Amino acid sequence: MFHGIERVVYAMASLRFISGILEVLGGLTMLYFGTASKALQVNGLLALVGPFVLIAVTVFGVVGIADGVSVRRILLLIIGVACILFATRT
């Protein structure tokens, strides 16, 4: 079933799984503390993790396809990620 999957895809998926686990642990931590102020603090920490995971997974993906894609398209991809990060900043 998994014999045709590239190694970079495993790295990308692993980062997303770790990110998901952190999100679930963050939610459980919010419930544990039970106050809005602590929940906002946990949410702030989780908000820092999201962009780093996005960038890391994108870097793995770009490295994985770099040999088959033109430099122009890779630059467009990087610009697209930058636009996402810029548009979602507060």
C-alpha cells in the first residue's frame, strides 16, 4: 500500500501529524486549565506553531519536486506561501 510513496511525503505527513497532535494537546490543556485567560495563552502558542509547520512542510515539498519543476514555478510557489502568511497576519 505504501511502497510507492516518496520519502519526502513521509516527512511532510509526519510534520502534519505532529502538528495535529499538538493541536489536540492544546485543546486538552485549555480544558485542563478551564479559564479563558489560560486558553488564550495556549491558543497564542498554537498560533505560533501553525506558520512554522506550513513553511516546513512547504520546504520539504519544494525540495521533493525541485528536480522536476522549473525555478520560475518554485519561485511562484514560495511567493504564494508568502502571500498566505502575509494575508493571515494580525
